[in-house]
Amino acid sequence: MRPSATAALDAEVCRRLFGSLHRNSQRVKAEQYVRGLLTVRGRKTLHSLAAQFDGVAAPQNAHHFISASPWEWMPIRHAVARQAQRTLAPEAWVIGATLIPKSGPHSVGSDPQVTALGTVNGQQAVGTWLVSERSAVPVDWQLRLSARWTADPLRRRAGVPAEAALGTVEECVRRAVSGLTDMAEVAGLPVVVDVAEADGAAAARFLASTGLPFVVRVGPAAPARIDRSELPNYGDRLRSAGELAESLPQLRQWVNSGDGGTTALAVPVLISPARRNAMTLLAEWHPGRHGDRRLWLTSLGAAAIAAALRLTRLPGVVARDFAEISEAVGLRDFAGRSFPGWHRHITLASAAHLVAAWARGGARTRPAGDPK
């Protein structure tokens, strides 16, 4: 990581990020941990990060601070959101899934995960990111837990709280969306959900109930019917989203979405099973990429197709910054068995990501600057 990243972690930024920690010793350790994430080479393990801590008991102090010390991570996540709002001018929230491979079954939440490339042992997390066209910063995280992690003896050993429920990726997405209502620091931004493992139509219906503007990626099998109150000359037979998109070539248009343009289709639809949840089905075909079609459901009307397409580009910013920044600050490196430890590590790694994103030049101002 560039030296400017650690220079950006000055006293004012630390006060903003870690001010919720009640004891000065906790605030000092949080700063030391984040500095370690920004500077230590290779994997960011508790052992390697302990070099940032003072005293002969540094390894024990690092382990206790992350896995056992009773500090809350959500206030720091809210502080990361406020700081990202100050520095990055975010345009939207992006919710996406992350697979964290693990070599064995002992890391909290680790289970066989089915992917397009086969079954991989690891954790599955759903991240909530603040994103602009230039930068993406992770703010909140949900860790998917299978039944074995929510039952004793693993629940007790891993410190999984009673309110942490087992669930599917869809339920993690719902919890991520619900968490946005608590982020008063960044209110009113549209939400982009791009999670291949989730039921996109169900996520879109849930988002519609919140009143938040949204764009949700869906699979070609998602059921939809044309909204005849908007297009009275078309039939409203229930079809799949993929079939519906391909059956209306006369409604396709070329849209300049800021990346060279794309062929797109925006159709007002009603989402099954009931004849309600009026939305827009957005389909896009990229020139020169045969068979590359993406489908989305959005609360934005057909007239806002260019704005909706710009939002669909933001998951690409997340993917880029995850590879360039998150990996470097050890976001996937926690190997412990502690549920609170995982959340504390990934929270401080998110803070390190924010500092590194600013140092890279993705911010509009210095982190300790104008709070506007």
C-alpha cells in the first residue's frame, strides 16, 4: 500500500472513525490495527498484525482486541459511511456477494459453497458498498450462517449471538437492505443489487416495499408480465424476463450510457405471483459481445433508462476496487473461529479500504476536510 495511505490516517480521521470506542486504549488499538492492514505485507493474520501493538504481550492483545474485547462494530461502520459521504461523493449503494475461500471447516461460517466453477469450501458474505464512478467503499457486512453454525456446540464456541439467524443469501440481502434504513448519514441514495445467488425478483419486491429507488439484477427465468396500463397494445401473458426481453425487438433503443453506449430495452412490467409491483424490466445487450445480455428490475421508469444503465455499471467499480484495495488490506484474511472477531476484522478492514481509496485519489477532498 502506498505510504500516503498511512499518512491519511491522521488524528482527525481516527477521531472520526473510532470516536465511538469508549476507552482510549481501544481507539489506539483500532488505529494500530488499521495501520497494520495498510502496511503489513502478505496475509493480514492476527499474528502478523500484532507487530503493530505495543509490549511483550502484543499477540495476546491483538487477539483479545479483535475476538474478545466488547466493542461494537456498527458505530464504526456508520462512521465509515459518514466519512465516505464526505470524501467520495457516492452515487448509490451497491449490495453484492463475496466468496471467501477457506482451507478447512473451522473458520466461522465456513461451509461448502456451490459456485459456477464447482463446490468451494469457504464463507459467503454479502457486502453493502457506497459507490461513485471513481471509487467503492464497503460499509456493512452480513455473514451467511448454515444450520451447523447456529446450533450448539459451534454457536457457543464461535460466539454467535442468539439473534443471528441461519439463512439463505436472499435473507442476507434483505438484512443488508434493512440496514440501510439505519444509515441516516447517507439517506436517499438508490440501491443496486447484483447477487447471482439471490432471487432478484424477490429482492426487487422487498425493495419496492421500502420506497427506496433501486436497480436489481435478475436471471432470465424471473417471471414478469407486461403492464398493460402502460402498454395497452401488448399482451400480458406471464413469461420469463428473458423471453419477454427477446420478444420485443421493436422497443429496443441505442442508449449512450457513458461507456460507449449499449442497446437497451425498458418495459413496464408487473411482477408475479400477484398482478402488482409495477416496475421496469431493463435489458441491455453489449455490442461486440455475443450473447452478453443482462436483465434488471428497476423502480426507475422507462424514461430514465440512461440513469438506470449508469447505475448498472457501479457493481463493476466494486469488483475493481475489491481486487485492487480490499484484497491488499486483508478483507478476506480473517481465519479465526469467532463471529464477533470476523465482524470486527472486516469492519476495520473496511476502514482501511476507505483510507486507501482516498490515498489512491478517488476522493474529492481529504478525509479530515470539509464535512460537506
